[in-house]
Amino acid sequence: MSTVSDYFGSQVFDDRVMRATLSADVYASLRKTIDEGKELDISVANAVAEAMKNWAVSKGATHFTHWFQPLTGITAEKHDSFITPSPDGSVIMEFSGKELIKGEPDASSFPSGGLRATFEARGYTAWDPTSYAFIKGKTLCIPTAFCSYGGHALDKKTPLLRSMEVLSRQALRILRLFGNDTAKRVVSSVGPEQEYFLITKEMYDARPDLRFTGRTLFGAKPPKGQELDDHYFGVIKPGVAAFMEDLNNELWKLGILAKTEHNEVAPAQHELAPIYTTTNVATDHNQLTMEIMQKVAAKHGLVCLLHEKPFAGVNGSGKHNNWSIATDSGQNLLSPGDTPYENAQFLLFLCAVIKAVDDYQDLLRISVATAGNDHRLGANEAPPAVISIFLGDELNAVLEAIETDTPYQGSQKLQMKLGVDVLPKFNRDTTDRNRTSPFAFTGNKFEFRMLGSSNSIACANIMLNSAVAESLRIYADRLEQAGDFESELHEMIKETIREHKRIIFNGNGYDDAWIEEATEARGLLNYRTTADCMPHLLDKKNVTMLTGLGVFTIDELRSRRDIMLENYCKSVVIEANTMINMVHKRIAPAITRFTSDLAKQASEKRSFAPDVTCGYETELVRKLSALTDCIAEKAGELEKAVIGLQDAEDIIAESALIRDTVLPRMSELRIPCDRAELLTAKSYWPFPTYGDILFSVK
């Protein structure tokens, strides 16, 4: 019987396969491209393509595809077979370096945000050799970047790779100042924890709202939900365990480091956490993980829901982005050290993150903004929409000591100095986690907890990498010109703490008093919805930073603002139209039918027993009749709100109307419908209830 180690990565053209199938010269040249960003020679590309094709064919592959991540938020692929006609009528299997390096999918129907006209169909995919090719089904998938004919990035991978490169470049400037002349690259790494719901296919098929929107638009609270906390880390049900076992096998074949699995807080909710890896690879792996979750679920008669808030009243699903930076030799730059220089370096990188998060709160909020995540942020299972950093008591005390130039006496009662500067020694990971914090330090990494479960992690990490790179650039410019490095370093750290300590908060992020303190006393931003935050992508400071670092062009930024707002508007309009459809075709007729039958029953009772009052039936008919009228009124108001969107001048105005008119009308319509569900006999109600759905998997 094979073990995990026997088949782990068996579907991946990874370093082991490359060593075995490429000549020493070709392998060495390819490694330089992967590790150092050196240009790839076409002769090397041809050799790699031949080896890749032979390996894939030996695994049963018949096609290849340039696998890319357009601005739809999901992946895309166009399959081409390896076959080439032979003069004798047969076929041969061919794959060239040119085909490996570059593809040309039709780009006309992908979102571009005005970067090109619809009739301008040409787009290009370019091989990303830093992310290994893999086999999915019978297709060799080659991770690629995607750009327009004019060179604009039409995907999420291209700016992510740019952000990683600029972060490396600026971090190396800092390391050189600390005497590190051996590091060649600094790499950001991520481990994205993925939450999701599992329900039966039968329940999913019976709910139009789930099928069309990914979330339930109606549904009364069940008698039992998550109140007892008995699902969290509880015994995994057999059906779920079988799904998880198959999921792990499929992920491990693709070299995805699935590590931890458990039940989450809400009924039917679960989590998968991988070991963290290089950010662009982690991004590719997370996209694959979401896709494979849904495919494996289907094989088990289940549906995997990745919407951030598929059920009202119970916890939604997020994606915790554990982010860190390290040198190519493995030195974690967010890990406290054992020497004064190591701790000084750590504190500088820590301050760079603090400064970045404070300066670019809006970009981090924008990076997680979707219609779905708006329902989750600020609820008791997710951080608030206000960005803050949790450092813990000890590290916070360290920063306070530095700011005030007072000696720090830590838990070990040790004090160290770098020159004349007080630079303390302190323990690693000495504080508890704060699950209410949007951005929490956890010993040697930061956990960014605001991402929604369906989000690509690319957007958040682009902004995080870029913002930290900008802090490091400012620091490096100043330190490189300093006459006294140690004194300038200490003053710069002090200034950062003094100017940006408002972003540090170690308390309860769920407390309403914190939101008031954050916005009123500290001046932190509170963009509650996508419509609130997305227009700020083009604020001058954001454009200056992102274009100055070369992560985006101004046209690419404008396109992303418009695409994200379009997605927001379209998603909500689909939900609104689904609600209207469900009310008119299913909910109102069901209530009317039940009410009519109740009235008939009351009439029949009176005909047999004139003295019977039929108080129960009469009162229930009265309540349901009133609710039916209310539902009709609220549905009409929602329809008018949707029609009113046609008057919007542009996408920003439309998103504001969505926020101010459509979403409130949707909430108002749901209330009487959910009340009616509780009063209507189950045999009449047209959809499975929350109780049916959340406890359907055995």
C-alpha cells in the first residue's frame, strides 16, 4: 500500500522531476531563471518543453493549457492537444519551447475595465517558471501570467509577481545595511487557512438562491445553530471525513501542503490549513484548493460552499492569510533574534509593517472587498472593517520602551544595547492570539484575517507586499545617507512608533467602544462596504505608491476599480432579482395556499360545530395575510430600487445606489418572508429550511 510520501507531488513537474529529466546544464540554467529571475534562453525552453511533454504523456496527459488567473477571481484555461499530423497520416506528440513560454488565448470576454475594447480579442499568456506545472485530469497545466496586446496586466498573477520583486529589492537594501551580503532574494510566504461549508447536493438543488448566488437569501433561524459551540473541533462526521480524505489525496498529488483539517464553529462549516509557501505558489495552490474542494464534494453527493456568508445568523467563512518574509537562505525577517543586530533588524522590519498597515489601511480594506465579504466583516466571526494591528503585551511594551528611551525589562529580565540605543531581548510568541484583530502578529508572521473565503489571496498580498516595500524604500533611502547608522536607525524606529502607534490595538475588536475610539479618537478608517472603499483605490497617495514601485500602471489601477465595482453591482443585482423571483413564484404562492387551506379548515370546523371559535386558525390566517401584504409591498419596493439603477451616471454612482437602496430593500423583504416561514406548515414551505440544510450531512 502506497504512503503519502510515495505519491505526494506525483502530478507535479517539480524540482525532483526536473533533476531527473533535464541535462545538468539545462537544469542549472532553469534554476537561475527560477531563483534569480534570469532570462530564459529559447534552447533551454525547448529542452524543458520536451521533457515536460514526455513526462506529462507518460502520466496519461493528452493536452496542455496555459493556466491563468483573470480578473474574474477564478482560473481560466484553453486546452490544446499535443498531437501534430505526420505525413503518413499518423500523429506525433509535440510541444515546443515557444508553446511553453507563450500562449494566445482569446481575451475578448474577460474583464478588462476598459483596458481594451471587446473587439480587441488578442491576449497573451506567459509562463511563470517559479510555479511548477502540474497535471489535472489529462491536461498539463502551465501556470502563466496574462496580459493584453498592449502589455497591460489582465490578471492577478502579474502584479503579484511585481509586488514580490519590489519587496525583495527593497528588503535587500535593508539587509545590506545590516551587513548581509549573501542573501540574493527576499521572499514573501503565505499560508492561507480556508474555511468552507459542506451541504448535500439535494439541499443545494432545492434552493435557487444557493444555485444562483452562493448564499441563502431567505431562511429563518433554526432552533439550534452554533449556540452550544459543540461543532467547533468536534468529532468529524463520516461523510465529511470521507470527503476530507479524498480531498487530501487529490491535493497532495498536486504538491499542495494540506496540513490541518477540523470542524469550524457553525454547523456544516469546516476548515483546511496548509503549510505556508512562496506567495505566488500559495496563490496558485489556493485557487486549485477551492476548485478541487468543489469537485471532490460533487463525487460525494455534496456541495462545497465558498461564499463568505451563505447562512444568516451563523458564522461566515474567511480565509486567514498568514504572511511572512524570509531570505533565500531561510532567515525569517519577522522573527526576533538572539543578538543586538538581529533584534534591531527584526524591529526595523516590524516597524516597516506597522507603518505600511497604517499608511495604507484603505488598500488592505480594498484588497478584501466583495459583496459577499461585506456581510461578514464586523460580524462576530470576523474582524471589523476597521484595520488595526495586534502585537501582544510584551512586544507592545518593547515598542513603548523604545519610544520613550527607557530600558525594557522583559520576562527574562535581560537588557541589551546596540551602541547607545536601548534594544531589548524578548521572547518569541509570548502572547495569546487575538481572533478579533484584522492583522495580528503571531510570533514570526502576521495573520491578516479579513479575507473572505472565496477571495483570491493575490489581491491582499499584492497590497501587503507593496505597502511594506514602500516602507522599506523610505527606510533604506534614509539609512543609506546616514552619517551614524546606529543612531539614525534608533531614531527612525522611534519615529515610526510615535507616528503610527494609533494602528496598534490589543483589545477586543468586537467591542462597539473600539470602533468609536478607532474612528473618533484615533482617526482610523472605517469603510464598511465595497462601495465605500473601492473608489479610494485611485486616491493620489495610493496611485503614487503603486505606480512608483511599478506594481501597477494607472490604467491597470483604474481598470481594477471599475471591475471590482462592476462585480459588486452585478452580484447584488443577481441576488435582488433572485429574491424577487423566489417571492413571486414560490414563497407568496406557498403562503397563500397555506392560508387558504387554513381558512377552509376553519370554515369546515364551524359547519360541523358552530360554537367552535377557530381562534388558532383565525389568528394564524390574520398574521399570514398581513405578512403576505407586507411581502408584496417590500418586493415591489425592491423591484423599483433595481430599476432605479438605470439612472446611475457611472459605476461609482451605481454602487452607491446598490448600498443605499437595493441592499436595504433586500433586508426589508427578507424579514417578513422569514417570519412567514416560521408560521407556515413545513409541507407547504417551498424550500429546505436552515435546520434541514445545516444538519443534512451525515
